[in-house]
Amino acid sequence: MTGEFTALPDIEPARLEIIKTQSPRPPPPASNLVFGHTFTDHMLTVPWSARTGWDTPKILPYGPLSLPPSSSILHYAQTVFEGMKAYRDENGKVTLFRPDMNMKRMNTSAQRVALPTFNGDALLYLIKELIRLDKHWIPQQTGYSLYVRPTMIATEAAIGIHPPADALLFVICSPVGPYYPRGFQPVGLYGTTEYVRAAPGGTGAYKLGANYAPGVVAQKMAAKLGYEQNLWLYGPEHNLTEVGTMNLFVVFKTDDGSLELVTPPLDGMILPGVTRDSVLALAKDHASGKYKISGLGDKLVVSERPVTMKEVKDASQSGSLVELFGTGTAAVISPVNRIGYLGEDVNIPTGPDGMGPVSKPIWQELVGRQMGTIPSDWSVLVTE
């Protein structure tokens, strides 16, 4: 021993081993797909140990994981995950949408729960290899894609709260259809005052498995009351934070006739969504004149600031509320037509096709970039 510090090995794409399935399955008809229920023939696994670092990456047939019942993940929910999509255009070219942001966020989330970090470029290389192998699972129909789910779990076989000595990073893929197969359908939200999603200093800004299970009860309550989703509120003034598992945007009409696009700031409680960032970037470029979005009005102001239910309710009553929508990887943009709040409905305007004057052109621009019909450096090539 020389006494010098030696860094543990990071993920090494050159060590990748590929074991193809001996029983390939035909992809099901696109019309039969249910979001998150169908998975491709292969998956990626990369084990990690505190003693040896990241081990050999393997692409192998999709199948069960083997875990001892004492694994940390089963007791303390030490897990992080991401959601991203691969798209195939009419010429067969496959791309990912802003995957670097998913890699960065996954590392940030891993740090928060004492899981190992990794070289994002290296993992992205391996994910591309997995997608290339199973690219025929991406349906050809417009609006379909391949949902990619990178996940990391603590696998140390020991009971006790501490940084895990063993972990597993794996990636699975699922072909999915359009979130709204019959056109946009605005949803009703229940303003949840009985529960909170996150609090300052907590874990709301990280994509942890532990953040999602507690939301199921709130979602069930909303459904029982006749609403499709819940709206997370926080604090005595009932600040709007997120819509279910999506980020949130509100559009107000100002006194001078401008439209103000508002989203809550990243204050430690809000998840830094990739779609959220994309909507903000497009809107800011449009407002500054750097890049004009077809169909979007010129008088646009973009704000990251707190917004309360009182402000939304007052705007609804005065006619200055223009629209409200959620954003996320699955739906891209999800319009809202009402909020159940303290025993009454706050009505939200929607357009004839379900969308509003800000969300629709931004949605069209985003989808165009995702599908490759609008050239963009956000679209990362997987295979021609």
C-alpha cells in the first residue's frame, strides 16, 4: 500500500456484456398497449459495491431480480429512478429527448439517499445500446414511444440504517402510446389540504421511490370525490406546488393585456422536471425574441414565483385566469378544467380542443422536437 487514495471504478461501457434472449417475443399490437404494463425483451444491469465500485454492465433477457429478504431497498426504500422516452420517426431514426438532464437528476437523487453516483455519459451510452437492441418495440404509429426507466436500488443484505455497501442500477423499457389517445381531455383536480407532498429541507426535489407511495392515498381520495388527480398544496396560504406527479403551470392575464406564465420556483420542494425546464426555456426564448413559437402571442411574461389558491380563485372569478396545466414525461402537457377547493369548484378555462392559448403552441413545439419534425439539439440520436 502506498497510502495514496484510489478512486473506485466508475461505469465502464467498454466492459459491456450482451446476452440476447433465446425466446424473443413479438411486440403486441399498438392498440393493446397499457402504459407501463408491457416490457421489451432485454434489460440493463450494473451492480455496485463499496469495495470494488461499479462492476460489469450487462444487457440480458428481461426477467426477475434475485434479492435476499434483508435487502436494504425492501426495508428503507433506498431507491431512485428516472423516466425518459425514446422516439422513432417515420424514417426509422430513434432519438432520446434531453437525456443528459435525466442523468444529472438521477445522480442528484442518488446522493440524497446515500446511493452511489456514476458517470452520466457512460450510463447513457449503455442505455442507447439497450434501445438499439430493442428498437423494434417502438411502435411506428404517431404519438407512440419507448418509455425508458433507469432505476437504482440498495441491495445490501443487512438490516440497519446506513449507506448501503451494495447497490444495483438497472434499466427496463416499455412501449407506450399517446397519453390522450382520443384527444386532450382536461382533468379535474382536488386541492389536497389533508396531506402535504413535501416540506422545506425534505426530499420533494428528488426523484425517490419513497416520495410516490404516500401520494396514492391522496390520489384515491381525489378519485372518490370525483376528481381525476390531486393538487398538492402547502402552507397556511395553500401554495400550489405540484399536480399529482407533475409540475404545474398557471397562466394569468395582466392589466396591460399580457399573459403571465407562472410556475412555482425550485425551492427544495418542487421536482426539477425535464418537461418543466423545457416549457420554461421555450417560453423565455419566445418572450425575449430569441426563438419565436408559432401560434404563441408576443405579449408573454414568464415567472417562477409562488402562487396561492386565493390568487387562482380570485383570477377565476375576475376572468383573468387563462389556463392551468401540468407537465411531465408521460403526458407532456395535461390541461386542467376545475379545482375542488374547500367544498367548491374553481373553474379553469380551456379551449375548444381542451388546451389553452399558451399550452397548445408550446405542446406542439415540444412534441415536434421530441418526434424529430422540428430540428433541435435537445433531440439526441440513438440510431439512424
